[in-house]
Amino acid sequence: MDRRQFLALAGVSASTLALAACAGPSVGGGAAPSGTPTAAANLGPDFSGVTPAKTITFWSSNPGGSQAVTQQIIDAFTKESGITVNLVAASSYEDVAQKFQAAQAGGGLPDLLTLSDVWWFRFYLNDQIIPLGNALDAADVDISDYSPIFFGDYQYEGGQWAVPWARSTPLFYYNKAAWAAAGLPDRAPETWDEFTDWAPKLQAANGGNFAFEWPEISGYAGWITQNLLWGWGGGWSKKDSFDITSDSDESVAAMQFVEDSVYADKWAGQAAKDAGADMVAGACMSTIMSSGSFSGIQKTLASAGDPFELGAGPLPGGPVAASGVCPTGGTGVAIPSDIPVENQLAAAQFIAFLTNPENTVSFSKATGYIPVRQSADTSSINPITQVAIEQAGDTRSQDWARVFLPGGDQEMNKSIQLLTTQQADVKGTMTDLKATLEKIYSTQVEPYLT
């Protein structure tokens, strides 16, 4: 069996691999980029003497409601380069990935596509995206200017398999009016212990509504709870390892805290669909969502008549780790392997323009995503996104069990759902999860790693 059969075996479908949008392995270890990758086998196609195509197609889910700003960038690129970029919108990261897989057999591949950090590794394993060393060099991209943690998220075996674009961190969002009514300082809690002390005060001062709401299970649970797992000294798996640790004492303690917040302490709820909308409606006073959700929450607030001012802060620390407990997230852009080199070169030139310092700031201001270039002038960016920019320096690469195991994220979400909606036994649930994740690794990943 070759790599091109891997995704079918691994179950890349809407039912078995509907992974969440915001995640990110740092298979490159998060090391600072030092120049074009040098492993000869992973530099990609040779673009010597190649003339870029005049028309390319870009598949994107337009994260953070970014279609308008992306089109503005495309129009400016076309005016400067003479290359037309046809933007094809998809409904989600998963939709992009599933259509890309279908196009391998049916034809009609894009020339550039967004791949969230839970998807790109599968297409690397399947030889369906190119390493970008030569492409970025041919497009005169200064890769040393990219944010090291974001750029490193797409490195593996000496190759660079995508370039960061719509990158984010989770933020602790809160209702400033509710905070003021409770007499709390205008900031996010520094630790979960501190928030446990604050929660009864918030409820007492604000009609007994939930002080906090855990984000919707289908999209964010496995991503967000890494914050608690790491804060308690646990994890879905050991750092940079497939050694599953969901059932460790530390991990179980973290997930017991989550369950107790709902059932024993009763200060937290579980969002059915959109925690941000629930907060605007007054059902809860705080939640954790992506920095890329900022523009959406602001629009919801505006449509509701701006009932309160939105606050945001970094994620709380835990009893074991107070820092380094925030995961990165978002998406990068990758170039397919089975398209003409002329199209690959044009796509690389568009990547250079799309992610240049000026455009990464424009994109950030429109969406809440974090600028991916170190030289970007962020002085004009709103204060809430500035929180995410500052927090990005204290992020941690996500657990491999979440981002490298096909369907692993959904299995984590199912386990969290048992805890927050059915008060399941925590130790037993996390032990069952470990067995499931280990089986996924042994049957769907380990045989195909080189």
C-alpha cells in the first residue's frame, strides 16, 4: 500500500475525520526558521527557467469571515503581478480538505489551498502537497521574518509543507459589565483557582447565570482543554510524542475539574452551538474561543445593540504550570503536488504577497487573527488582538495525539461530552479514550511513517 491510499484507509471523510478548525502541531519543534530548508529531498520542485502561470485557483474557507479582505489582497496582487487568482469559497476547513481529497481522483485540483493544522500532515503522508523550500526561494520570500512558532508548525523531515496565514490562539473572553457588577478587576483570571473564587461572585451579582461556558463540543473542546491538561501537568499525549497520557493522574485531575465545574460547583455550562453568542445573549459571562472569533463576537454584539463591552485576556494557568499552557491554532496555505510547476510557482508568488508584512496586518485587523510576520507593524491593531499577539510568545505546540491521529480530536470531543453532559466517570472515560487513541495510532499512523 502506498501513501496515496493512506487517507482512504485512515478514514478521511465527513463522518470519521471532521476535525476542529483550530489546532496546530509543531513537528518542527517550534525552532526559529533559519532559511530555506536544506534537506535536498524535501526542497520540492525545481523552478529554474519556469514562467509562472497567469491564472490560479485558491480554495479557502475564508476563516474569520475573511472573504472580503482576502479578495482585496487578491485584487492588489493581480494588479501588481498580472496573475489572476480565482477565490473558491468553502464552508469550513473540513470542507476544503474533503474536496481536495475528492479532487485527487476526480480532477480539478486547486493551485493553493488552506489546510488547518489538523489536516496538513495527512496530505504530507499522502504525497499530495509539495515541500516549499524551492518554491519560497523562487518567490523571493524571506522566511526568517515569519513568526518562528507559526512557521515551525509546518516543518517535518527537513521540509516546509505549508506557510502560516490565518493563525490564532484561544483567548479568555469576558463580559466587562458582569465583571464590574461583581467587583472584580478588569482582567481575565490568572489561574483557574482564581476563577473558581470569582465564579460565585459573578453568579451572585448577575442573576445566577453561568459564570463560564465551555465551548461547543464539535469544534473546540479538544483544543481548548489542552490548556487545562497542561496546567495540571498532563496532556493528551507526552510532548512531541505519540505516548498517550489521557489517563494519567494529572490528566484525570484536569478533566475532573472540568466536570466538577458543571456538576459539583455549578458555575459552568456547556455550549450547544456558539459560546460567544450565548455570552452576548447573557446565558454566560465568559468563555474561551479563538482570537479569530473576535470579529464574529463583535458583530453579534453590534446586532444585539452592544449590551456590554467585551474583554479578553490570556488563558488561565493551572496548579502545576502557570505559563506555556496556550496552544496555537488556525490554518496555513499549501500547494498541491499534482499540478503544473507553472501553477506552483504562481501560487508561491501569491503566498509571498498574501503573507507579506502589510497584508498580514490588514488581514489581522479584519479578522482577529495574529500577524504571521515578525516585521509587521501591529500598532494599529485592536487591543483584543494585541492580547493574542502577546500571548503567542508563550504558546505551546499541540499534543500529537490531537493533530496527528485521524479522528483523534473527535474522540477527545466525545469523551469531554460524556463528562460535561452525562457526568461520566472521569478515570474510566479517559482510560477508554487512551485505548481508542492507541488503536488509531497503531493501525492508521505508525505503519505509514517513514
